[in-house]
Amino acid sequence: MFTGIVTQAGGPAGSEPSITISGTVEAPRDEDVVDGNNTASTTTAVSLGTDISVSASANGTAVLGRTNELTITSAYKGDSPEGLEMRTVIPEGYGISGTGWTSPTGGWTCSLSGREFVCQRPHPGLSSSVTNIDLGSVVFDLEVLDDPSALT
């Protein structure tokens, strides 16, 4: 039995990476009656996996009654991701209306449930890549409230 962790795999440019595992056995005391089957190898494809990054940023200083923008952006590299979903909870002290998000880009669709936004992105149009691919962003307009429990 062979156990290991692949940390790097190679292959020709544009092809799926692979590893080749080879092994040889020796029979004790020359008891092997078929000595032509003591070596074997196999090549196994290695998928890239998916590495997704998400970042959030806010602009401006929180001023009572004013609106601040919260922007969430995302990217990936590796195999094309499937079933992407971003969730964000509106922080205490901020309010938002049911249509208070603006300019979701990159195919994101969002819904609001209570204080939680749920944004989903379908798979079509994505492909595998060894460099970062932008998945778009969602901008939320958050109003600074004097009553943190109020949701506008």
C-alpha cells in the first residue's frame, strides 16, 4: 500500500496535471516463478481544486442618517467553482431596505431575509484557471441608524 499527499503535479502546458507512481517488488530467496510482473506503474490525473477568495470593504465614516457602502468582492483560481453562495449579516447599527443592494456584478443574484443577505452565483461561463478570475462584486448601501434594532 502507498499513501501520500500530492503537493505539486506537472504536465505539458494546457493539459491536466498528473503524477506517475511506480513500484517494484522483490521475492525473497529467488522464489518468484514469474519474474516479469515485479514492476508496475500507473499515471493518475490530479485536479486543480478550487481556491476562492472573498474580501469586504466599506467606504467613509459612519455618520448617523448617512449611507455607507459595503462592497464584497470575490475571485477564484483552479477548477471552476459550482454552487457559489455568499452570506453577509447586516451589522448592528445599520439598516437597509429590501432593495438596498446595488450593482451586483458577475452574475450574482441576492435576496434579503431579516438581517442576512444571501447572494448566489450560477456555474455557467466559468472555466478552470491557474490565475485569479474575478467573480464580480455586490455593493450594499447601509444606512447608519440611531436605533440599532431598527431595520429600514
